[in-house]
Amino acid sequence: MAEQRDAGALALVDIAPAHADEIEWSIDSAAELYRIRGWGDDFFFVNPDGKVAVQTNPNEPAIVIADVVEDLRERNIAFPVLIRFQDVLRARVVRMNVAFADAIAEAGYANRYRGVYPIKVNQLHEVVEEVLEAGKPYGLGLECGSKAELIAALPHMEDDEALLICNGVKDAMMLRLMLAAQQIGKNVIPVVEKYHEFDKIQALGREVNVSPRFGARIRLGTSGSGKWADSGGDLSKFGISVPELMLLVEKMTAAGMPDGLALLHFHLGSQIADIQIVKQAVKEITHIYAQLAKRGLGIRYLDVGGGLGVNYGAGYSGADVGINYTLQEYANAIVYTIKEVCEAEEVAVPTIVSESGRGITAHHSVLVVPVLGAYRKDRIDPRFKAGRKDHAVIRALYKTLAHLQSLPGPKGPPRMYELLEAYHDAVEKREEADTLFSYGYLTLEDKATAERLYWSVCARIRTLVVQFEFHEPIPGELQALDEHLVDQYLCDFSIFQSILDHWSIGQGFPIMPLERLDEPPLRRAMLVDLTCDSDGKVSHYVSSNPDKRFLPVHRISDGQPYYLGFFLMGAYQDIMGDSHNLFGRVAEAHVYADAAEPDGYYIEKIIAGTTVQDMLATVQYFPNDLHRRMNEIIRQKIEAGVIRPKAGVELLEQYMRAFGATTYYDAND
Ligand SMILES: *Cc1c(COP(=O)(O)O)cnc(C)c1O
């Protein structure tokens, strides 16, 4: 026997269009449904017109994202487009520095904070320049982890005091360059990740006759948590152990250079979920710092690495890694922990360095993706009644539906076998309808009615399955109904290019419609991308909906563009994206707020997306060769009389024009 469940659990799970007017809806409901206050960090909100807007502070105008989209459409920019809100980027830099400054002031901490921006999070030149400019008043520096990053970063170190911290594996060419930069007075610090790097730095220092300054990455006992946990702890591939550190200190003291070790560093991995882990790691490294300081080593900097998390999951648990702290709590935890340990050990407090990347860049960019079409599972109008003039197959489906609607009947809750039987009947009748149609015995209207009835039967079964608690397992076929019942919305983008972390490690990103938020979203959709890969879909969503496998969306109508915003895209995603199916980098627009402009913003720059030609070159196809081959095929067909020469020339031209096209579906075409 089954028992009835609380109806509340059903509230938003299954909204059929028939219920539209019964739903009380406001822009607040939309904000709550998509959890915008949870992840939006006060930058994003739903405006009174039901559109998503961006505002960094009350003195700046709010930018309506749909206005920017309209603007880009008028300029014929091919979507998808990544919009960078440069004011948001600057605001995050400022907030980060202010959080540490406030913590330092409140704690009475007798030293300062110096952040560095790890460029691997987003190396785009404009992003790095914007971050540096916003960070100038705070002495913000950079962090690099490879040769190319070092070469990109070095000329941006205008301020002699700002740090350039070099992590990662470093060859002699890189180390020489770093020492040369030290010689001209730049604050460049190579961080020793492996013990032998220390010997190499010493040897190179002797070569050029300088006494090198360097840092050491310490392998702590504390390890991170969540999806990137292996960056710290014993399993980490990075860092030197405490015994190695002691060896290094002995060598340095023996060589009479106790001030060479300028910085101690750890990095626990990205997106640390739990503030206790931060505190524990900071405590551990500060004790190491204090012990070394007491031995007379002049360590100036304590570098707590990256890992400051972003609230992608908007405070909801489940598949997403949430974080349990705010930016201010993070800064407080670090400042107070270092202060307490140093006071207890009676040593001077160091300059605090942190390397937050995700925390700085994630919020500023929004990927705007057009929905190209919907595969809908339309239900039957609730007023529909099958009569004698209807086809037998329709009457049969209707009968099944009517029976399900009469449940629970006088005999009590439905039985599982009853539901399964009804499902099998419906499947059989739908197949029959398809066969009849293909032999011409059913009109197109009748086929549509049969299909609607079929989906109504499925929906009713699903409702009953959810509504009652059965004491037997739910058969696989009925469990699968959930997925069959939702619409598929085909989106003009590639998961593998634009949200790689969703596919690879299941990271959830907030996604929501950019307008019509004053209307209840009555469809439940799964978003699928353009790639021919069955993994090319978004498998879970951020919402207050109990079922996170679907996104509530609006019904789309032909000719009416519908855009979804993918938020918090600014960290890692656009730089890691891969070229599955040869979809390339998307176009970008850089937007600044400006109260003097009619819509409160201006587009400073548009960077075109990768063309077909660019994309092909990465896998060694080049226009000359392809042109020659295509030309040869056409020539043969002309010779064989299959086409006229003029048509052949046109075909070749048509083919060659595609080289300059977007790799995505071009709705402007
Ligand atoms: C990746 C990385 C960072 C940035 O981490 P976030 O989690 O993005 O803040 C900082 N330091 C090092 C050494 C890194 O490898």
C-alpha cells in the first residue's frame, strides 16, 4: 500500500500550462527560483521589468543584460557571446582588498596585505590589465605558473614593490630571467616547489653574482576539500616537505644567506568549501613561519595561496560544491589566525599574501546563449474528451488517462502494478498511432492528439508516483519518465568550449533566462548543446526547485529569440575550453557602466569569435590545400557533365566563404 505525500513537495516540480493562472508569480518569485541572491553577490538582480540587470554600486547605473544583447544583435555579432562586465571585475578586486584591510584594521594587525592575481585563472590581456589597474592603490601583483605566463606577466610589473610570484616547474631560462628581474629591483619571487630547484637557484645566483631571493611552497598536513582536494596534503604533486625545508634552511644558514628565503607559501586547491580548513592550514604554516623566524630567517611574506570559493550553488547542497563562508570571513580567518599564532610565539607578523583567482574573476562574465529550438512534450488540453467519432486509438489512450485521473479511487491509493500497466498500454497505443499514421490511416491532427494524450498519461503517472509513497521499488521505466517528460532546449554553444568544468568535474553554474522573468516559467527543460556528443548537455541546475535535473524556462515561440545567461563564467572556463567538434572561442563584448549613456553603459570592445578557418588551422587544415582539393572534385564533376561550369564556380565560392564564418549556428545568416 502507498501513503500520500505532502503536496508541498510537488509545488514547482510539475507545472503544466493549464495551471498557469493559478500560480502567484512576481519578479521576487523569479529571483528566488533561480537563487540569484544566493550567487549574484549583490551584482545581479531581477529588475521590475522582469529582466536581469547588473549593478556594482548604487551610484552606478544598472545595466540590463537584454539591452546589451539587443545592441550586439544590431551590430550583427554572432552568438554565443561572452559579456565581460568590467565594473564587476574591478569591484571584486576592490572588495577583496577592502576585506583584508578591514580585517587588518579590526585585528590591529601590525603589517599589511598584498594580493597577487594568478593569471592562469583568466589570462586574457584585458582582464589582467583591468585587475592590475583596479588593484594599483592596493599594490596588487601577479602570480604565474609557466614560461609563457612569466613572459606575459613580467612587463606588467610597474610597481617595484608589487609581487610577481612564480610557481610551477621552472627551467633555467625562467630562473635566469627572474634573477635578472630581481637585479633591476623588481619584486619577483620564484617559489621552490621541489627541493632540487633550490640548488638550481643557488647555482644560477652564483653564475650572475647575485644573492637570490625565493619562496618555498610547503606541503602541509592539511588538505583541501571538494573537487580540487589533491592540491594540498601528502597526495599533492606540489611542494616541499617539512624535512626538506629543514635541510634547505641548514644549507642556507651554512652559506651565510639567511635572508634568501623571503616567502612561505601553500595552496590547498581551488574552491575550498569549509572555512575550518583554511584556518587549520594557516595555523600550520604560521607555526612553521614562527619557528623559522625565531632562528633568525628573514621571511617577509606569508602566502596563503588561492582557494577562496565562489557560491556557484547559491547555498544549496547537492551535487554542487557550496562554500560555508563569505569573503569577509575568509579575510578575518587568515588575519586573526596569523596574528594569534605570532603573538603566542612572540614573533613579528609577516606581510600577508593571497593568490585568489576564482574569487576575483568568476563573477564578471556572463555567457549569453540563444535557444535555437525546443523539443516539447505537449500535454492534452484538460477540457478534451474523446467521443465516438474519435479514432479507436485515441479513445483507448483517453480511457487510460481518464482512469489515471480517477486515482486514488474509493479503493484507496493506486498500486504500482496498476501504474505500470497503464504505462505499457499507453506505449503500445502510441506505437499503434505511429504505425497507423505511416500507412495513412490517421490524420496529422489525430497523431498530434495521440501524442499529447500519451504525454499526459506519462505526466499523470509521474505525478502519482511522486505523490504517493510506495513500499516497493519504482520500476526503471517509470523512473525514466522524469527525463522523458521534460523539454529539450537546443542551445547555440558547446559545453566543452564554454563550461568545461561542468562536463569534467560536474561543477554547477547558475543559468537563467535574461528576460520574461515577470512571467512564470512553465516549461521544465534540459539544455543540450550543438555538439554531437551525448555528454553535451547540462545535467544539473542551480534553482530552489527540489529537482535540480531540470531548469524551469519559458515556452519559446518561433521567431521570438530566447536567451539564457550562464553566470559566474569568468574563472577558468573560457581559457580551458576545448575544441570538441571544432567549436571555437565565442565572441566577447567588454561592457562598462556609464551614467551619461542612454542605457547606462557602453561597449568598449568586441572581440570576434574564432572563425572556421582559425579553428581548422589548429588541426592542420589550411585554405589553400582545401581549396585545391575542392576545386579538383568540382572540376571532375564539370568534366563528367554533372554540373555546368558556372554552378561549379558558385559552389566553390560558397565553400570558400564558410572559412570566415562563425563555428556556431549563425542566427543572423
Ligand atoms: C590555481 C592557483 C591559484 C588560484 O586558485 P583559485 O582557487 O582560483 O583562487 C593560486 N595559487 C596557485 C599556486 C595555483 O596553482
